[in-house]
Amino acid sequence: METFTALADPTRRQIVEMLAAGELAAGDIARRFEMSAPAVSQHLKALKSARLVRVRVDAQRRIYSLDPQGIEGIETWLANIRRFWGPKLDALERELLAAAERDRKQ
């Protein structure tokens, strides 16, 4: 999944976290990093390609925000994983409680 590949990079995760607080201009994002503006631009391009951020033009500025569709994709994936693990973790909890009860009786 391209989404998780994009988020594997710590700089990209930081950008997503920044944008969770609200939209930002590309220049404002770049100023928060100790790297060149073109390097930050490449990270933004990767996030846009992964549909995690979207961009709109405002005069000479590029304004970035989170892309709800990309974030929903992550939420859907996580929901599927939770459905898989929920019953297994419940069974583990029951077994651990039963084992603790057996230990107390000995």
C-alpha cells in the first residue's frame, strides 16, 4: 500500500502530523525542517501521490491539507486489522485469566 510506504519516512509523518492541526503553505512547512525547500517539496509530492495530502493554489502559494480520502483508507485498513485481532486478543485475555486462577488455586 503506497500510503504506508509514504508514511515510513519520519519527515513525511511529521508533515502529516503538522497538517492534522490545519492547512499550511508549502513555505511554512519547509521552514520547520532543516532541509532545502526542494527536498520538502519531494516529500509533499510523495504524500500527495499516496493521497494523504491535497494541495490548492492561492495566488503564488501552494496550500497543503490532509486528504480525507487517504486518511479514510488508513482507517478502513485499521478497522479490518482490529476485527481480525479483537477476538484473538479476547481469547488470550480469557486464557491468561484462567491460568492466573489455576495458579491461585495451587
